Amino acid sequence: MALLEGRNLRKTYRLSRRNTLQALCGVDVSIEPGEIVAIMGPSGSGKSTLMHILGLLHAPDSNHGPRPELSFNGRDMVALGEGERTRIRAREMGFVFQDFNLVPTLTAVENVMLACDYAGVGGHKARQAALEALGLVGLSERADHRPAELSGGEQQRVAIARALVNRPSLVLADEPTGNLDSARSEEVLGLLRRLNREHGQTFVLVTHDPEVGQACDRIVHMRDGRIRDGRSGAAAAATQGTRLLR
Ligand SMILES: Nc1ncnc2c1ncn2[C@@H]1O[C@H](COP(=O)(O)OP(=O)(O)O)[C@@H](O)[C@H]1O
Ligand SMILES: [Mg+2]
């Protein structure tokens, strides 16, 4: 069974009273448990919009077309109320936002602890987990710094730590290495791969970096609000093969 399965995912943004923009034009996507999937495509092709829908941050459009479907762990996400969606997002998913979304008044460790709080974990346990997650991304010594006192790359790693802290089964990351130099980028990728191997965590990453794409099990190409290629079973099986060899 797929971990995450979407059908007929559409999103139209209203730009003004008369103008709308169809950012997602009916996308079908299926993510298997334990996969690391890259989503690639030109700027404006709908990658972030798709990630926000897969991460339950936005609901797909349900008017003008076939009924959208989204299931996570076999559960229907479209029918859920906002409260339940928030609960699942907090406990079972981790999200790295393209622009980090760190709270400027909180330190790195407090920003990470916020994700624990949302998942119902507080106090000493949350602080320990947050420090551990910062350690994973090599930021132990920056735990008490506020975002403004951190470089772009360090802020990005705080955002990654926050996504990982609750050990979610699914991590959705929008350009998680976009602000990192190639050495850091490789380090973060290595970390994700290790977590994938050791804990079976599933990752969906938006990336512009072909090297990051290559390091993933599979690449989903987007263009103009659609997924470009329908890969054959044989091609998918070949990818599985290289994955096992890695
Ligand atoms: N909140 C929004 N309001 C209006 N238009 C938006 C909004 N978010 C995204 N768009 C538009 O939707 C299209 C897809 O955007 P996005 O999903 O961010 O693409 P990508 O992440 O691939 O760059 C773009 O044309 C973008 O300008
Ligand atoms: Mg984007």
C-alpha cells in the first residue's frame, strides 16, 4: 500500500476578481513507504503547491472536475476536518518550508521544540529531543541562537531539525538544501539517507539540484502544474535495483 496517494489534485489561485491562476492542473502521485523521492521542475511549475497539499497544509480544489483524492497510511485525508488534519500533520509528518518559517523571537532549540509541542510532547523530553535533532544537523553549538544570528544555511538546518524531531514517518521538504554549499548539502542528504535506512522514514524533496535528484530513489518531473513523465514499471523497477545496490 502506498504511504501517500493523491489523485486529481488541483489548485487554482485567485489573483483578482477576474484573474485566476491554475497552479496544479490535476496531478496523480503515489509515494511508497521508505522511498526518497525528488520533485523537480522549473520555478512556478507547482512544486510547492503540490507539497503543501501533500503535507495537508492546503486542501486541493474540489470544484470543477473529478473528485480529488488524498490518502495517507490508507486514511482518506480529504474528508478530514481541520483539527484532525492538524493532528496528523503534527505527529506523523515533518515539513521543511522553502522559506524556513522559523519564529524570529525564539532560539534554534525553542523553534525545534515548537514542533514537539504541536505533537503533544513538552518539558524536558521536548528539549532533549530538540537538542538531539539539532545535533543530527550539526548545530548543537548554535542551539541558543535566534534565527537572525544564524546564516541562511544554519537556519535551513534548524528547519530540517524541526521537521525531524518527532521522527515522523513522512518528511516533506521544499528545497531543503537550497541554501547550503555543496559539502553541507551532501551532509544533509547523507543524514536523510541514513534516517531512511535506519528508521524507514520516507522523504519527498523538492530540489533544483540535479545531484540531489540523482541521489534520490526516483524523480518526479513537473511542468506547468502537471507531472511530466509517466514512468514505466520497468523504469521504476530499475530504479529500485539501483537503490538496493546503493
Ligand atoms: N498564494 C498564491 N497566490 C497566487 N499565486 C500563487 C500562490 N502560490 C503560488 N502561486 C503561483 O502558482 C504557480 C505555482 O507556484 P509554486 O507552487 O510556488 O511553484 P514552484 O514551487 O514550482 O516554484 C506560480 O505561478 C505561482 O506564482
Ligand atoms: Mg517552490
